Amino acid sequence: MKGIAVLGSTGSIGVNTLDVAGRHPDRYRVVALSANRDVLGILAQCREFRPQLAAMADPDSARGLEQALAAEGISTEVMAGAAGLEAVATHPDAAFLMAAIVGAAGVLPTLAAVRLGRRILLANKEALVVSGALFMTAARASGAQILPIDSEHNAVFQCLPVDFADGLKQAGVERILLTASGGPFRRHSLEELSHVTPDQACSHPNWDMGRKISVDSATMMNKGLEVIEARWLFDARPEQIHVVVHPQSIIHSMVQYVDGSVLAQLGNPDMRTPIAHALAWPDRHSSGVASLDLFEIARLDFEPPDLQRFPCLRLAFEAIAAGGTAPAVLNAANEVAVARFLSGGLAFPGIADVVERTVAEYPHETADDLDHLLVTDAQARVLAEQQALSLV
């Protein structure tokens, strides 16, 4: 049996991970869980899986969980804060780590597990967006396996040959084609976009996701972050990565080869498929997802992304080209802008405005170590807050 630790167990990825693991009790044991403030959610998970350790990012929530577990006679140890998250990520009995904390907060604990040579099921984009070169260098040094959980990157992983790490050119790969649904505003005019509400932005047509990532999908920043992530996961040059809008979200991504072949991974839009693939790899086992019915799908559509309607995608490509700290600044500014939008303090188009202004104003620097990147992240957030206030 393999021990599994889950960072972000009460979020959608964490819940789906536990669903898949629970279908195979002979193969997996859940040893450590973490959440932010959802005491009731992680309490229910502790009842079912009896992990050795549970951590809450919020100290008050940790105290509440500890009291609730004691009242029910559950012996799970409880920790709090950054130390608790790192303890979950590096738990000695966890061969696998599901890294599913949204945002820069997941970078440090995930990197700690990478340095131990664990199998990392990576659903935290920011680990690569903020610290891609450092992250992948650490993985190579420790022998950690980085298996992507984003449906698009997992699809690319499935379509690449096993020796792709020796170089995409040597593997005969010409382009990576990341598909994007286009989100809920694919057909909205620029005028209509200025009036959308947070609830509208969080109503994704195909996927059930958290509010932050749903907004990122609506702005297509999510796809921009995925482009940056693909650059590091597959050691790809920016010009080798293309985005294709595919509204049905059935083809999750494609790989084009120099001989003219295009390999695609298809499946129903359910995150349990990539989770099950990464858990079982190089084998396969059931995920609980229904098989794809091609006759029911009937048609598959494709179109290029509209960079005028979705400037965040353009900004992400520009950040890759700039390199250094630019992707970290882009990510930090986006997190601030999305939070402002969700709280009603910023119009939807203002998200891209805040990001563009912050990246333009922040000094371009070389990303030489993690401490430097974390300082950059903190400073960029302060600057982004100032930019957001100037737009009110």
C-alpha cells in the first residue's frame, strides 16, 4: 500500500483525490490531510480515512478541529500554520503527495516534498509559475516524480513518449496544443464583460471548480498559467506551446509530432481521470468516471483564442518571454486582482488591468533563489493592491 498526503483536501481536487483513493483501499492509505479553514469538511474526512496527521493553515480552525476530533475519540494529530502544511507534505509514510493548495501558499510545502524525492501529483500551478526553474532542478536532483494533475498537462503527459525528458526535439515533438474551454464569456462583447458579476464568472460551463480558479478560467489567466507550467513540466520553448479553444472540453490537450501526427487525450470533464492516472502510473485503475460516449458528443469544435477579449493570456506569454521574476509578479498580481473582483472591489476587466500595470511597473529581475522569489511575490502583491485601488 502507498501512503498519500493531500494538501488542500477539502477543495475540489482534494475531495476527488480521496474519492479515487477510497475506491482502492487495498492500494492506498491516506496518512495526512490539510485544509485552510474548513473544519467540518476535514473532520468528515478524518472520520472516514483516519489519517495520522491533519493540518489547518488557520490556527483557530486547527484548535476547533483538535477539539472536535477529541470529542469523537479520533486520534489524528493536529498541527497549524506553515509548519503544519510542511509536516503534511513531508509525512514519512507518504510516498505520494497531492499538491492541491491554490496559490503561492502551496509552493513551500510542495518543494519540501520534492526535495525528499516523493511522487508529486501537482495540481498547484503556482509551484511552477513562481519557481519553475528551481522546482524542476530540485526534482531532478532528488529523483522526485512530477506528475501533472491539471487535465491539460496530464493529457500532454499521456500523449508524450516515455523518454520525453531527453528533449522534445529528440522525441519528434513539434508542438504542444493546450485546449481551453473559453470559459463562460467566450462570446461576450467587451462591453458585456465590464458588467459581469462574480457569480457569473464562477459559473464554468464544463467544470466544477473553486471560485478563484473559476475566475481565472473566465479571464483565461488559468490557461496562461498553464502555458507557463507546460514550459517547465515538458522543458518546452514558449513558441512550442499553443492554445486552442475547444468549448466541449472533451479533448483535454494534444501533442503534434514532426511527422504530421497529432495525438490527443479525450475523456469526460472529470478530474478523477487525471488523478487516477497519476496515482496508478505507469499502471491504470478505475477512477469512477463514466466512459466517453463519442456518439453522444457528436461534434468537436476548435477556434483560436481572442487575445483582445482575453488579455490575460497575452500577458502570460509576455511573462514567459521576459523570464526571471516576471511570472511570479504576474501570478501575485492576478491573485490580488481576482480577490478584489470576488469581493466586489474591482470590475472584471480590471483584473487584466491590475496585472498588466503591476508587471510593467515592477522591476524586472533574475530569479536566482526561492527567498528572492518569495520576496518578489510579497512586494508584487503590495503593488497590485495599489494598482487595484487606483482603478476604483
